[in-house]
Amino acid sequence: MFETASFAVILAAALALYRALTGPSIYDRILAVNVMGTKTVALLALIGFIYERPHFLDIAIVYALINFIATIAFLRYRERGDLRI
């Protein structure tokens, strides 16, 4: 069951990668990379559950925070040209 869910997450990440490579605008590409990060978090959580390693959930949470901060920083840089507050 969890292997099937993992396969579905990997397939969705592959579709997001396609959108990131062929997106018509920069914002579509940024959104696709953010979706890939979210799918990575879900995959880390599934792997941690399958192999009974709860430490993977901590890694997934840290990765989600880094993904969120990187997306906000890139969009701010794209809009303003710098990262100052």
C-alpha cells in the first residue's frame, strides 16, 4: 500500500519536473519546483513510515521549511532585485 503511494508521489514529482522544465513563465517554474519540494517531503515521510524510522519525519519538516523559505526568497529577489527587508 505505501509502496503504491510512494510510486504515485514519484510520478507526480516527475510531472512537476516536466512543468519546471517547460513552464511558459518563471512563476510556473517556481511553482513546479515548490510542488517538487512538497512531494519530496511527502516521500520522505512515507519512506520513514515504511522503514520504521521516525527520524525521517524530522528531516522532512526541515526540508519543508527550507523549501518554503527558498521560494519566498527567490520570489522576493525576482520582484525587488534584492533580498533586503
